[in-house]
Amino acid sequence: MAGRATPSETATDEKDDFHYLRELVDALYHFRDHYFETHSVEEANRKQSDVAAEMGKTLSSLEEMEGSCTDKAVFLLLKGRTLNVGPEFSSQAEDALSRAVKLDPTLVEAWNQLGEVYWKKGDVSGARTCFSGAQNHCKNKVSLRNLSMVLRQIQTPNEDNSKNVFESVSKAKQAVQLDIADGTSWYILGNAYLSLFFSTGQDPKISQLAISAYAQAEKMDSTASSNPDLHLNRATLYKFEEQFAEALHGFSRAAALDPAWTEPPERERQLLDYLDRLTALISNKGKVKVKRLQSMLGSLRPTDLRACCDGQYQNSAGQRVKLDRQQLASLKAGVNTGGAVLGRVVFSITPEEKVPFTFGLVDTEGTCCAVMVYNMAESWGVLIGDSVAIPEPNVKLHNLTHKGKTYAFQSIRVYSPLMLIVNGKKQGPNCLASATVTYKPQSD
């Protein structure tokens, strides 16, 4: 005759049940995160429906065993985590996780999951409270990187919000330090550096830190290369750095990985449209008629260069130097130290994202070059016919092919209008504004 189960046997059975259920939920997330290891990119439009189907199976298995689970808080955590696997807000997930933390306020994973639910709901304050609460119970990488994500979204009107961005970087660094092999933490650090880059003056060193962090994410985690947000965010940085081939590849890759997300293909289209218009205008010198162009160039005077060739120009090292006039065709890639170019504006275009303000410059030899100006006030610009002098021009030579179309042209990158002499005059501080970047990541 079989005897009753002992308390220790009951506890063991309970433990085994929870282990089995946790493995089911972990398998669901593995299916989602490693989807492209078993499916082609061409099947990307099926991913969300396939994940939803797997979620339904996992939820059924959980509910079948609900009656035998005595630790209701852990069961609700697993149920909430299952319901939270999709990209959209789930009120059912919010309900399950809210009940879980009420039953056991020490469940750090439940707090983190509830914070993610609030994030999807658009409740940034609620998300921050959850992640901070989880962190107070136990320092962990998930709470730290989620706090990094949330801090970047907190904007206080009429205040300098760069403090939040610096704190965001600090939280992301701490997450990486807790586990340097976690690709997700490296990805979040890359996003934090991206925000810091755009909010604090576009220091090239910070740009490289962001790119390096994204590279580490891909190195540490095979699923990172299948993250459309990573590709979009890095492409945003590449575009600003005028690495157009890399930017277009990133936008295209993000679009392929998530066909339902409209932003990546739109950003790709905008950049291609910009390059199409730019190269066409460079080739025909802004469609300025030959006689008018000859008249414009013939009226250029040495006085238009006086502000940078009179020995009063101050270089990046703080030294006052006299610059020598150069022709556009003689410029080398990189900063042309000791030189200055002078020409007339023959066209101007502004991308749909407003940055950079771009104009075509033609010198007395008839060479036309694109000039890309950053950090300009919205009201600033140059007109066709204006004379523009550029001291120590920073030249980029572009040659890229994307989807069968080739773009080859020369450009000069200008950090701010303050570096330009327009119609013989230096530009005042009222022409200056900081660049901003706008994008809406799906999950950061």
C-alpha cells in the first residue's frame, strides 16, 4: 500500500514543477531572441505571429499546472513574463506582474518585468519606479540597463537634460561591469553613448565609443546582429558621420529584420533622396547658367578671404596663423591644415531631417563641391551667389554603391557656421544651435 507523500517529497515535486515551467518560459524567449538562427530574414514578417503562437502554447502549459503551484507569486511572475514577450503593451501582463510583486515584493525579476510593461505602456515614471525598486532589492544588470534606457527619456522643460544622459551612461557602464559578456548591456551602453554624442557637442571620441559598444554587443551576443534597433541606431550615427554606405546598409538591414517597422525604410528613402538630389546638383552646378556663373566667379575678390588670410585666423590649437588660398581640386581627404577655399554658392538643400544644411560651392576653376554644415540655427543659411570662404576645410571623398546605384562626390564637413566667412564676414553666435537626433526605438 502506497503511503502519503512526505513534506520533503511534496517540496521536491513543487520545485521540479517550477523548474519545468521556468524552462518553458525561457524557451519561449530563446525562440524569440534566436529566431533568425532557425529562420531566414525573408521570413521576418512572420516572426511576431510565430512568437505569439509559441506564447499561446506556453501560456496553456502554465495554466494547466496553475492549481498545483503553491508559490503564487512565482507563478504570476512566469505568467506575466510569458504575456510580456511581445513588443506591445499587455494589460494581462501588467495585472499578473502587479499581483506578483504585491505577494512578494522581493521578486526582483517581477519588478524588472513590470517596469518593461510600463515602458511599453508609455509610463516612463512607473517604469523608473519599478527598475529602481528592483535595484534597491538587489544590484543587477537588468535593472541598471533599463534605468539607463528610462533616464534618456526623461525630459524636463526649460532644463538642461544632459545630466540624465550622463547618468544613463553611468548606469549602462555599471551593467556592463557586472557582466562584460552580456551583449544586451553593451547594446544599451551604445545607445547611451549615442544620446551623449548628440546632447553634448558631437565629440568624435564619444561617437567611436558608441560604435565600439555596438561592435561588442554583436561580438558577445549572436542575437545582437538580428536586432533591428541596433542597426537603426548605429545607422543614425553613421549618417551624421557622413559614412553613408554604412548608414544605408544599417537602415536596410533594420527594415529587413522588422518589415512592420516603417521608420527604417523611411530613413533609407530619405537618405537616398538626399544623395540623388545632391549628386545631381553637383554635376550640373546647381543649374546656374554659364554666363551667370562666370559673372559670379569673376566678381570674387581677395577681400572675401581677408578674415582667414590676414594672420588673425585662430586654428584648433589656439594659434593665430595665416592661411593660403587653395582650389577645391587640390584638396586632400581630411583636414587641409594651412589652407582656405573660396567660392560662390550655386545651390542649397536641406534633408527632411534638417541636418546637415548642404550647399554647393564652386571656385574660380569651376570645381563644384558639397559643403555640409552642422549645428546651425534653423534661421541660418546661405543664398545662391553668396561668397563663402572655408578655413582649413575638412574634406571627405565619397564613393558608395547601394542597391545598384553609385554615388561619387567630394564634400567639406563644417562643424558649425562659426567656421565660415560669408560675403567677407564672420558668422555670429546667433547662427549656432545644437544638433538633435530623433528616433523612436522599439525596445531600446
